[in-house]
Amino acid sequence: MQRPYLQFYVTILIVLAVFVGAAVLLWRVADDDNRTPQYLDVAAELTGALLPDATAPRPEQQRAIEGLQRKLRFDIALYERDGDMIAMAGKPPPRFDPNRARTGWRRGPGGPNFVLQLPDGRWLVARQVRERPNPIYWIAAALALVAIAVAVGSFPVVRGLGRRLERLKAGVDRLGHGDLGARVKVEGRDEVAALAASFNRSAQRIEELVAAHRLLLANASHELRTPLTRISVAASLLGDAADPRTRESLKRDVAELDQLIEQILLASRLEALPTLERHEPIDLLALAAEEASHYDVEVSGEPVTVNGDRTLLRRLVRNLVENAQRYGTGKDGDDSVVVSVTRESDCAVLEVTDRGPGVPEAERQRIFEPFYRMAGSAESGRGSGLGLALVLDIARRHGGDAVCLAAEGGGSRFRVDLPTG
């Protein structure tokens, strides 16, 4: 992508080049005008009067040309109407063609020549002994100097404008990548400065709205804990006369709501923190085995050390195992879950495999979206749709990634790659 300041600067240079070229071309056209000025006719009459007649002997004409050459200090040659040389003084002139000759100053192979046709038809060709530069070169040089001055003087202005636009673009990129505190410096009083000020106001408003949303979400989730606690206590105090199914269903609903609130609070806290709060070396195999033991799931593999937040990684393993147990029961009733930890190159690989119906390929990416649930998933479990979203978020905050793959023999295989310490 071409930078804006380069576009502006190249445009200025092109305009200057076109201007200089057009000026030089117009000068050459004016210099090549076929019209003969009146002063050349006068010069032809005077020169003809100073020189001997065309019928005079050639030695006489030679002496006259030599005398004229000493006075004017020009190389001079006198030709007949048909181009035959009559006399010459000074350096030999270039080849003369009367059919192409024109009265006036002309630039030729040997330098600028002054060609004059006398009233009797003879041609007088004079060439400067010490050549002076063509005026067109002086004009071209002056125009070139003007172009260089404009180019040098305009570069700081154009580059400064380009830098301001680049800083504004960088601020927009930071805001787009989630840095709500991104602001740009307001410089000058032009449209770019107004745009920067408008961006800062918009970013400030967005930051305030998101902060208010997070605060509301956190407070609402926290306040829900109190009535849930009362409902849980009430469910435990139900007498034996209460329907056992109703009592168990109520307990499951309370547990699910409590888990949902915990996940919402964790997601809200992660959104508010741009980086991890803690970094410590963690044996991923030991951590996975400890967490999976709560679900009677064995873990195989090799010890691999990663750097990160132990609490978040524990939540990652827990969500994967719970998801596998909730949705990973096969048609034959096989509900086994396999957890493994291995090392591949400079990454620790955590895999959780189930024997369930699997995830269609078109939905393997969408299941990591918050609150997304596949069709029919409500019938097989009570999940909220936040568990896998937290898995992906935690993995990426540790510099890794999480994907859903098809397991051999059926089922799903969730793979998490984390950089090793």
C-alpha cells in the first residue's frame, strides 16, 4: 500500500516536471518560428552594401569577408545562391545546404550559426568563435532550480501531513484491536487535526460505554449470587415429602446458574485485562491430571512446562473436560474421555477427545463463539455456550490457540497449543 505523503509528493513532482517540459517546448516552438523579423531584412541590406557585388572577383570578396571577420570576430563564409562557397574566413564552416537554409539564428553541429540571405541571393553564414550557451538552456536551468526548490520545500510539509495521517491510522488500528485507551495527538488546526480530535472523542465515548457495560455485567452477576444462595438453601431444606426429582432438578438449575455467573464474571475480568496478571512456570501434565481427577478422567502424556496463569489454565482444562462429558456420549453409551499432554517442537499440546456425535466441519469454528450452541445441543446437556469461548480466550492470552478436530473412529478432538517456557 502506497503511503499518502508519497502520493502527494509524487503528484507535486509530476506537475513540476510537466510545467518545465511545457515551458521548454513552447520556447523551442517560438525559437523555431519561420517568420523573418524585420531587423533581419535590414541587416541583409546593410551587409549587402558593405560587401562587393556578386559580380566582383572572388579575391575581392575574400578580402571583404576577412575584414568583416576581424571586426566581428566571427567565423564567416559567403556562398552563392546555389550553395557554392565564394569566400571564407576563420574555421571551416559545416556543410551548407541552401535548400534547407533559413534566415536567423540556428543551432547546428558546430554550434549556433547566424544565416543571412543578401538581397542579391548570396548567403552569409557566421558562427561565433566563442560559443555562448543557448538561452533555452538558461531558461530550462532556471525552471529546474525552481522545481528543485519547490520539491525540497514541499517535502517537509507533505511528510508532516503523512506522519499525522499515519499516527491517526495507527490509533484506529489500536482501537480496532481492543485497546480502548488508544488516543492520537492533535496537531495543527486543519481538517486532519479536527479528524484526530473527533477520533479521540469517539474513542473516549466507546471506552466509557464498554466500561459501563462491564461494570453493569459484573454487578448484576455478583448480585445474582445472593438470591441463588437463598434458593440453594431453600432447596436443601425441603422435606422428604418433596418430589425428589423436583429437588434434584432445582439443585442442578442452581448449580448451572452459579457456574454461568462464574463464567460471566471471568469473561468480564478477562476483557478488562489486556495481559495476564500472573506468569509462572506450570507443569501442564500435572495440572491437567489434577483437574481431570475431579471427573474420574485419566491423563496420559509427558511433562511439559508452560508459562502462564495457573488459575486460568485450570479453568481451560476444566471446561474442556466438562464439555466432553456433557456432549461426548456415543450412541453405544461410550462416554469415555481421553486427555493427553505432549510436546511438539516448541509447543505444549493438550488434547481432549470424546466419543460423541462430533461437530460438523462447518461449525467447528463457531462453537468457540460466546453463547453459541449447536442445534440439538440443549437436549444433550445444560451448557451455556461460554465454556469453549473461555477456552479459546485463555489459550490466546497465553500465546496459543484452540481448535476443534474430528477424532479417529468418531467423536470430537479439542486441541490446545501453548508455547513452552
